[in-house]
Amino acid sequence: MKKITIFLSIILLFHLSDLSAQRKSTRTSNSDKKSKNSASPVEVLMEKSGASEKDCEIALEEAGGEIKIARLLIQFPGASVKECDIALNEANGKIKTAKKILGEKYKIDNKDRKKNKKDKKSTKSARTSRESKKSNKNLTKSARTSGSSMNTVEDYIGRIQTFIDNRQYLKANEEFELAIKEYDANASLYFIGGQVAVRLDRLDDANKHYIKSIELDNKNEDYRLAQEKLAELKKTMTNAKKNYDVGLIDDAIIEYEKLSSTYPEYSIVFYNLGRVYKVNEEYDLAVQNYKKAGELNPFEDKYVNSIKVISNNMIKNGDAEYRIKEFDAAMDYYNKSIHYAPRYAPTYFKVANVYLKLQDIDKTIESLKIGLSSIANSLPMGNIFPLL
């Protein structure tokens, strides 16, 4: 009975490995066809985007190795990995169409065309904007005085705060965007909008919202302190990044460690600290900080992808040891990968293969069962962080 179980498990193992190889081949086929030489993903991205090697490495890491997404991240610095992925899906994988989609939101593409039309549209746009604002204010005032069922600004703020408390930051941001259309002159609304933006790592948006709240209520100390704290964070992060860019890794670590203590609610701080530890090859600390960033902001894909990159590097190192029959060394690397991403099924199949080579049948079966259980219990991509 045990032999039958092993036989069936091995067949499944090779089947899954073959599927994984096919998927990897499909993802990389487009870039392989366009490259005459065996160029690395970083080299391909440098050629396509014209960006520096370091910028390409960072973009590829955030994109989980997906070159098209990395190209979009480079061209649209304000876009998230998820936004780029959605744009590519809407564009059926066509990079030019995806750029147009993102360009409409971030207003980066087609600058020359917009510049030519700017003068013609400026007068009409300004007039339309004034009329629209006046109309919205009159409508809001009329609805409130007539006892309409229209939401009050307090209703919106209450729901936004509830979403924040429940860590539903995307819903909180949607509610804020809806509220601001009706109440575009409320300081409290802009302030809580800034808090939402902070939790989504949109620091520039947060700064704009805080400044707007101060303009509307310049006597409120809470608004001013929040904006000053954010400005100080951005300044210190810039200094830490300079140390990182020039290779002063230890100094960068000290700066980011201080920031993580002073600003424990900012996920971007822990992500940057993780990146520095990764460069310093302190992978345990890198993953620890990536996970902390993901806990604070579970909606940012680059935190999960950064852990995947380290975990996959451990698998590659294990594969190299396995090919030269250094099974103990291979097992060490596979176990590190499992430590970083304990629910990633393919690693368990590789561990099972090592045990099979060592003729440890019981542990072979145990590893295969864990791998199969991980597949059965896997979650959709949107909820992947609990798997790590």
C-alpha cells in the first residue's frame, strides 16, 4: 500500500513540476522571442525602458519578475503593482494599450498632445469647473435644507473611520473619493483622507490632503502636526535612501531602524528596511520587515512579491546543490524557502524529491502530503498574504 502511495505521489509531483515549467515558459516566451541573445530580465528591461540598472532591479523585484509590469512601474512611479496588472489585463497584455490606460489616470502619457490643446481648453475648463463646483454646493445645500436622505459629511467620516478600523483601506479610500465629490470644502474630510492615503503608502496624496485640511482650518493643531510629521518622515527617508544608493548600507539600516521606531504605522518604512537588509544578504530580517509591511498594508502586492523573490532564490540555490548531488546543502536551502513562505507547495515537492534520493520513504510521503495540502488550502491572489 505504501509503495502504491509513493508511486501515485511521484506521478503527481512530476505532473505539477511540468505544469509549473509550462507556466514559466509561457510568461517568459514574449521576452525570449524578442531577445536575440540570452539577456537577463534586468538587461531586457533596461533596453525597453531606458532606466538605470538599479531602477530596473527595484522595479523587477516589486513586479515579482514580470517585465511588462516592471516597465509600467518605471513609467508610472505613482502606480501600484495591482494597478499595472489590472491595466495589462484590460489591454489583453498589450503594453502600449496598458500605458494609455494608466496615462489617463496619472496624466504622464501624451504630454505633447495635451500641451497643444491646453490653451484651447483652459478657458472652457476653468469655466466648467467653476460652474460644476457652484452646482454641487447648491445641490448639497438644497438637499440638506429639504431634509433629503443625502449623506452628511459626518456619515461619510464615520464610515471611513470604520473601514480604517477594520483595515479595509481600499474601501475607505473609495468612500473618501465619493464623499469629496459632495463636500469639497470640509477640513475633517480631507484630514481623514490623508490618514487613508498614509495606510495605502500614498504619501504624496496624504501630504496634499493634510495641506488642504490646514488651508480650510488653519487653527487645528492636529492637522498641522500630522502634516509636519509626514514631511519629516519623507525627509528622513530621502536621507536614508541616499546612503543606500551610495552603498552605505550600515548607515541606511540605522536610519531605517530609527524610522521604524518613530513611524511604526507606516508600512513603506518597513518595506525599505527590508530592501536594505536584502542587499546586505540578511534575508531573515529582510523577510521579517516585508511581512510587517504587508500586515500594515495587505493591499500592496510588492510586499508579497519581495518575499517570493527571496524564497525563490533559496529554491534556486537548492536546485544548484541538488544537481551536484549535495543533498544536505540542497535541503538547507529548501528549508529556508519554506521558512520564508511556508505555504508555497512546490518547495515541499522538492524536499520530497531529496528525501526520495536519500531513500527516506516516510518523510517523502509526509512532504508530498504537506505540498498537496498547501495546494488544496491555497487562497486567491488578493488574499495571498495569509499564506506566508
